[in-house]
Amino acid sequence: MSGGKEIFRARAVVKEYIPGRGFFGRSRRPVRALDGVDLSIDEGEVVALVGESGSGKSTFARIAVGLEPPTSGSIRLGGIDIAPGDKAALRAARRRMQIIFQDPSGSLNPRITAGEALAEVIRVHRRAPRRAAKEAAVDLLERVGLGGDDYRRYPHEFSGGQRQRIAIARSLAASPRFLVADEPLSALDVSIQAQILHLLIRLKKEFALTLLFITHNLAVVENIADRVAVLYRGRIQEEGPAGLLLRTPLHPYTKELVAAAVLFRPGGGRPVADLSSAVLPDPPAAEGCPFEPRCPIARARCVGARIEAIDTGGGRKVACLRATGEDTPA
Ligand SMILES: Nc1ncnc2c1ncn2[C@@H]1O[C@H](COP(=O)(O)OP(=O)(O)OP(=O)(O)O)[C@@H](O)[C@H]1O
Ligand SMILES: [Mg+2]
């Protein structure tokens, strides 16, 4: 923890999806996408949420901004508790947060020009008159690296990277304090990824944003994040300051991730491994560590009771009996 003012907090967030009926109408077991996630974010922080495909990152993103309710657990944003079903609290909280996605096309209306889309959001959110909204929209286009001429262009007239800039501008038009970015670089050419990453870093400072940045690319984490939370099968396995966590990972899963990723170094030019194609093994038979089936240092105890994250000092938390020394030899 940086000791700052908490702006976002998730407590014991669980999300279960009920899959469609199977053959002969047999109901399938619910999929537990999130299994008791605790995460606090201080004002001005950039927290990276990392984990392989299917670990629950997007589910957490949607719940964090109120697009979906959790099955249980709580979300608090800017001092507002968003209890499931509390529509007034959700509306108040949602004014302060925005989300951007991997594919910006989905959130841009093809029939509205980039400038008009921004001006519309500005009129509604800032209650600005038409002319002021237009001026603010032009200003926003320039702040995300586009020109005033782009005001009149339609989404299909832009490249993928430019469309992501528009999506970013549109999220900023609502003057959010908290921005969730769900893999905002993944759909872009590698050469464009660095540009958008640096844009986000700059805008974060200019707009005094707090950022939850979701990625499966550890090289990106090293560039943007103050803190990292590692998600595996819906549970946070390790959390801590970015530099420390990447240099000296404690959880065996984090160790595996860090070893697999060839961390980007300036001038290095080596390919960067990512986690998008990792395959999840079957879940463990009983309560216990979700990583146990894959863990090189697992012990019989790891399959028993639920393993809670333990504070190891220096702002780090680890959910591993072996790493935290809880596993005293019998
Ligand atoms: N709407 C849904 N209905 C049913 N199951 C879902 C739904 N959304 C997510 N899931 C399941 O929840 C789990 C977590 O999915 P999620 O999309 O959150 O993972 P992710 O970490 O974002 O993965 P990726 O890196 O591929 O984007 C997966 O098993 C997924 O199949
Ligand atoms: Mg996802």
C-alpha cells in the first residue's frame, strides 16, 4: 500500500456464471470466475491485474465498474458502497469511472463522427452548452494525439490505434477519476502498442487518474504499474509493488510467469512472451490452492483448507503456504 487515500475497494468478490443446460437438461456446475477477490487501490495509483486467459480479469473489470453485479462480496468506489441492486449508488459511482476495452470498435457508434461522439458525452456529463462542448471535444482530440480535423471523421476512417485513441478520449470526456483498461493494447500492432501505452501514462498524469490496467503482458506491467495483482483461477495469488514483485516473485505461479516472460529491456529487442495461450489444467479436487495441480513445490497440505493471502511486509501479500513459511515441516 502506498498509504494514500483509497479510491477503490473490492472485498471478497465472488462471481459465478451458470452455464446453459447440458444434454438432457442436466444442469452443469456453475463456473466460479472470481473466488473471493480482495483488492484496494489508492488515488493516483496504477495497479496492473495480470493472469493467463480465463483467470477472471475481464470479469473483475466488468464488476469493478458496475457493468455486472458480483454474486457476493462488495465494491466501494470513491467512498460509495455499491451493494448489489442499489441503483442509486451505482449511478452515482458510475459517474466517476470509465472502462476501455481491447477492441475500441465495439464502443464507438459507426454513424457518429469522432468529434460529435465526444461532444455528446461532454454535454451530458459536464452539462456543457453546445459550443463549449465542441471546443472541449476538439481539445480532447488533441490531447490524445489526434487533430482538430478528425472531429468530422467517422470511426471507420481511422486506423485501429487511432480508434483506441478516440475510445480513450471518449472515456476521458466523462471526467472519470477511476479508469479500468481491459487489455487496451492487445488488439493493436506491436509498433502501435508502445504509443498507446505512453499515451495512457501521460494522460494518467494530466487527468490525475487512478488506473486499473489489465494485461497478460508482463513487459507492459513493468512500464506502467505501481502495483501488481496476480490472478489465477479467480483468486489473487500475489500482490505487491511492481518492481519488487517482478524482480523477486514469491508465489510459484508468479515465478513461472516472470520466468516465461522475457521482460522488455530498452534496446533489448527480444520477443516478449505472453500468457494468452496458456492452458488451464483441471481444477484441484478439493478446496485449497488452485495452483496446486501445476505447482512444482506443492505438498499434501496445499490441497486441504483454503489458503488465504498473508501479508509478508513491504506491501506484499502472498497466498502460498510454502512461500510464506506457513508450511512448517511436521
Ligand atoms: N458471461 C459469461 N458466461 C459464462 N461464463 C463466463 C462469462 N464470462 C466469463 N466466463 C467464464 O469465466 C472465466 C473467466 O473469464 P474472463 O473472461 O474473466 O477471463 P480473462 O482473464 O479476462 O481471460 P482473457 O485473458 O482470455 O481475456 C472463464 O472460465 C470464462 O469462460
Ligand atoms: Mg479478458
